[in-house]
Amino acid sequence: MEKTNDKNVRGRFAPSPTGPLHLGSLVTALASFLDVKSENGKFWLRIEDSDSQRSKSKFIGLIKQQLIDHGIVWDVWPNLGHEKDGVIYQSERQHIYSNFMYYLSSVDRTFLCKCTRKSLSQKNHLVKYLESGEIRYPQICRNRKGTCLSQVQTLRLKSTNRDDFVIKRLTTGDFSYAFTVVIDDYLQGVTRVVRGDDLKFTIERNRQVQTILGFPFPTILHVPVVRDCNGRKLSKTDEHSKLLGGKFIKKQITQSWTHLRKNMPSSWIEKVTPAYETFFF
């Protein structure tokens, strides 16, 4: 891993408020925090609430408090009102995403699509799946002319690797994670991204958008996700996996650090250990 100049290091933790944080979330937050603070960088908190169907405002305050309780305190993003706690919210940045979306359309890198998930799943002879289990879009509408606007479901990127992923769901007005995360990382000057390895499949999507828009590529480090005793990834919907407060906090921090020590490269552990000892002892 290349060393970045200390004063330029920027990282972030960007949870979606679809439920309270669980141990897996804490592992990722801790890894990102230590990665940045070990190089005296800035650590941002960004609430990725662009999914209007699943995001719930009631979880935002809870997530913030869970992070603070566990010693993970973010740097304040400048020029925000006091009530924002120095945190950026994707739901308030739709106009920014729209500007970049319009640019992609102006250079003929998008197309309107009328396909639904249900209709795609029924085309068994066309459908192939990505490693994530998501359907690889079979380019049905890519070169279609005169699509009826009343039937349009999504706006998709014209990719160069046959993965024409969704940029915006026009039925809800929601922008996709693969698109918004690139825009926000660029505008926040993020140089290092630490996230769960279940998101590895999004790298190519990120790179596609970054290349078209002329954005630099941040360094990406993946953390093995935490799994339960049955090998399943922890879920926000699982009541038994959410973080607890009070006397459980120290144990959960220790569990998270133990997971990182067991699963992350020894060179990275050596780099971040002084920061862990500074902030959590």
C-alpha cells in the first residue's frame, strides 16, 4: 500500500440508515477511522440515505451516538449548520448528483431502460449474474429508439464491460449507490476508502464513472465482513447482531480490533496499532 502525504489523507465512514449499527459495521468504522488517524488525516461521516424506500431518519441519531459511544468521532465537514453535526447527507445532495448525471447523458454515456427486476428475472436465456448475485443487465434497452417515457424505469450507464448498471431509478427518483458514492468521495477529497469485502464487486462500477468524469482513484482497502456462527453476514435487521451500549461497549471495541488483527495484513496492523492505543486506551 502506497503511503500518502499525511496532510492529504482523507477517509470516511458512510453508513446507510436502514437500521442500527452492528458489530460488522463497527469493524468497518474502526478500520476506516484507524486507517486515517494513523496518518493524521481527516475522517468524515457521511449518511448515505439516498434510498428513500429503505432509509429511516430514526436511525440517523442512533448511528451517530453508537459511533461516539465507541470512541469513533468524526471531523466536522465545514460550512454546515450546527444541527448537521458536521455530517453530509446524500438525501440533500440530489441537485449535485443531477448535474453529473446530465453530463454523462450529454456525452452519450447513459440510456433509458424500461426493464424491471421482475421482467429481467423472467428472461432466463439472457440473464447472467455478477459475483454479488445481482443480474448483469443484458443490454435489452441499450440501443432501443423511441422508448415510451411512461414505461421508463431507470437510467443506466453505458459501460465498457457489459455491466450497464443503474444510475437513477426514475420511478422513485433515487440515485444508485454506485453513482453517488463516487461523486461524494470526489467532492469530499477522499483519498482512502475502507469498506467490507462484500462490496468488492462495485470497484469496476466506481472506476467506470471515475474514468468518464476524470476523477482520481482513491486507494481502496477491503475488510473481511463479520459473519455469525452459521457463516452468514451480519444484518441490520437481525435484532441479535446490533451493537449494545453501557458495559458492552469496551468488549465490542475489543472484538472489532481482534477481528481486524486476525484478518488484515500485518503491515497494516503495525501501521494502525499506535492510533488504536492512542484513541482506545
